Amino acid sequence: MLQSRKMKVCHEIRISENTTKFLYTNRQGNRSGLRISRVVSETLRLDPKDVRWFVMEDDDTVFVVENVVRILSKYDHNQYYYIGSSSESHIQNIFFSYAIAYGGGGFEISYPLAKELEKIQDRCIQRYPGLYGLLGAHPVTPLVSIHQLDVVDPIIPSMRRVEGLRRLFESLKYDTANIMQQSICYDKQRYWSISVSWGYVVQITRGNISPRELEMPTRTLLNWYKRADYTAYAFNTRPVTKHPCQKPFVYYITAAKYDRSKNQIVGVYHRHKESYPYCRWKIESPENISAIVVLKRPDNNRWQKAARRDCCKVLPSNNSILYIWVGSCQAGETSEM
């Protein structure tokens, strides 16, 4: 126990659990990161009572507690919330991520989200021991606008700009809240990584690519200032792969309809006709798939809840058509390779 002489407030000191059982392959990192990342999970296992939020802060940080409470009171603590801010350092965000809350400013995790995190965290650490195309990888926020359409390429190749937008609006008719929201799943039998940008495009890539990578758009986009490189963007990107076997097979939306009897939207995506380089891998080629059918139930109240990426599953399919289900993740469900 630690006692402050002036304030006479006692703070419990606890030693974090042993993490030697975990693999750790990042040469630039430090194993202490494993302990830090598990603080919330370990605290949850202490079974604290009447807890709504877990607040993580560095020991050199001063909080205005009343203002933290004011901010958290705006959110429903029964939902999955992860609240914080990215770093003030542009370079640090590029190296690590724009999508994480940095510890220097502190962050908050709601109790239900902490419970889900505790279930899967150790499994994720073991699976990813290295801890450390824009519309096709849209962030978990509503699509509000697509601007400067007169100077960018058509959103669907081989179509005029207006024709491509009309195709996109076929999906918008049935579910505006979920348009272009990304889901990630894996065909584990064929070793395919699949990214679904609902209502727009599906991409299949040979091999297992982590969700963290697939969430980042590839650098197929251009900066408004043509001399600027990828460090000029205020979000994370990844380079276009040069490996001939990992060029993604791209399927654009061609039709959408609403099945009233099943309360689901049926989207049909056809493979974009282009040449693919020869691949020596023995992994089955996605070029045998001519079309993809994506099934999804509309969810117009999506943004009235805490934002979370949808899950997807590969359904039993035939040789030339791949069926995929997209929808809200169930308790404990994650995108796993």
C-alpha cells in the first residue's frame, strides 16, 4: 500500500501477471508492452463491483476528474466504447496507428467492452506476436459524402462517373447507414483473406493477411498536392503489394435487392476483368470465382449505438459463386485468421 502524507489517500499497488508464456517477435519493441496492454483485462479479473468504466492513465498524467466524468456521462456505458485521442505527433501516428488512443492522454473503456477484450486478448497476443484503396477500407464512421468527383477516377472502373454512382445508389436505397462499411473474414479452407466494403466492393487476397493490415487502405489514392507522399495523410495507409500472388481479386457491386420474406439485402458483385500475374503458390486462385453474393440485414439504427465493425462469414458455396453473410458481431466474435 502507498500512502500520501498530505492527502492521506491510500492507493493499491499490484504486480502485473507473468507474461513469459507469450511469444514476442518485435525487435524494436519491449516485452513490457505485453504487461501494459493486459492491465484492463487483469483489473477486470479482480471482479470490481459497480464499475462502469476502466480509466487508463500514465503515472505522470494529471486528470481533471470532474471533466472526465462529464465526458463519460454522455455515453451509454452499456455499449462498447473505447474513448481517447490519437497522438499529437503526426509521425508517431504513422508508425503506430491513428486508430488507437495514446496512453499519454489516457483512455477509457466501458465495462462491456472490457469483458469482451478479456475473453480474446491473450489469444490475440499469441496470434500476433509482432504487436507493435480508400473507399474499400472505410473507417467505422458513416459515409457522409464523396467529393471532387469531377477530378477523380470513376468509382467503378470501365464505367462513366455517373453510371458508377447510380450503381452505388442501388445499395443505398436499402441501407444508407451501412454503405461502404468494411467487414473482414477468412476462407480458412482456401487460405483467402476477404474484405467486404458493403454495397461497393469485395476483395479477395491469397494468404492470411491480418485484420490490422486489411483495415488500412492501400496507396492507390493520390494526394491533392501531387508531390506529397503517404506521410501527408492523416490516416494510416499500406503500400500496394508487389508480390504477384497477393494482388487482390476485386469484385464490384452489380445489383442489389431486398428480400422482404427474409428481411435481408442481397448484393451481387462481379469480378473486375483484368489480367493477373502468374502465381507459383499452391493456394487456390480466386479467379475461379466469377461472382460473390453478400447477404445482410438492414440496420438503420447502427449509429445510435457504439460504433463497431461488422463481422462476416463465408457460407457454403458452389465452385463459381461465393456466398458471404455480413452482420453485427455476436458476443465474443472477432475477425480471426
